[in-house]
Amino acid sequence: MKKGELAVLGAVALLAVGGITRVALQHPQAQDREIPYYSTAAAPLAARAGDLMREQNCRQCHSLWTSRDPTQSVPAPMLDGMGALRSERWLFDYFSAPDPQAILPSRLKREYRHPSMAAMPEPDRHTLAQYVASLQVKDWYLDQTRRLEHDKLTGDDTAEK
Ligand code: HEC
């Protein structure tokens, strides 16, 4: 490589590093902002719940960590952030109900509806409830989502941001 080329490469590299540093300094949460979901579960709980969710094929219908089984198309609510919506108690009751649709009505075809997990051992239902309740969403994302929804419903984008 010629000297001139090296100098150009060096300059480009410096610019890139500088740019990244600047973005990071200006937006301390820049990285946070990419993934608004997180879990407060300790590793053993997450691992055990992961096994149960694989056994029960939750991802056949639900997305988790924004991914799901790409071959399926059941319009189930995503599990990311679910703990911001439902308590552990509510989740345990929902998973334990012989008829979950008595708690949360469904307009879907029967085969798409959330299946009853009443037959699972009680400790497993607790594990699932505990884990799903640990799935949280960052405040800035909730605020942003609410604001966008408000603007869409009211046609008002002049409201205080
Ligand atoms: C056959 C598809 C299917 C499977 C498998 C499934 N679900 Fe569901 N789930 C749904 C649908 C659809 C809903 C929305 C309610 C309905 O239509 O019955 C739902 C609702 C829920 C809700 C309540 C959502 C809310 O808005 O309050 C939770 C929590 C949930 N599921 C968790 C799970 C977990 C955890 C598993 C695995 C252990 C699982 N689901 C397996 C389809 C499924």
C-alpha cells in the first residue's frame, strides 16, 4: 500500500471513530434506544422458563425478544414488555385457567387461541408467570409509543413533546 493511501485510510478511520464517539457522547442512551425490552429475571429463572417455553411452543404464536417462529402467522400479542401490562399473579391465574378465554376473550379461530396450561405442574406455571412478569419495556419507549398513538388518534402533533 502506498503512503498516500495509508494516510487516507488513517484519516477515514479517525473520522469514523470520532463520529462514533460524538454520537455516544451526545446520546448517552443511543445504544439503549435500539432494544427497548429487557428482563429483570436472574439467569436460572430465565433458563428454566426458556426450557418451558420451548416445550410449550410459545414462540409458535408469540414473539419474544422481537423474534418468533417465522413459519407461523398466529396474531398473538408479543411477550416483550408483558410485565409492564400484567402482574405475576394475573399471569399465574391466566396460565392456570382451564379456559383462558374466560379471562381474556378471543376473536380468533379456536386453533389460534392461547392454549390452557392448567395441566402443567404448578411450579412450572409459577416459573412461567414469574418470567413473563419480568419482561419489561424501557420508559422512553412507552412514552414514545403513547405519544405516537396520541398523535395518530387526535391528528395532533403540536402537543407538548
Ligand atoms: C396457539 C398459539 C399460542 C401458543 C402456543 C401460546 N399462546 Fe399465548 N396467546 C395466544 C393468543 C392468540 C393470545 C391472545 C388471547 C387469545 O386470543 O386467546 C395469547 C395471550 C397470551 C398472554 C396474555 C397477553 C395479554 O395481552 O395480556 C400471555 C401472557 C401469553 N399468551 C403467554 C404465553 C406463553 C408464556 C406461552 C407458552 C408457555 C403461550 N402464550 C403459548 C396464542 C398462543
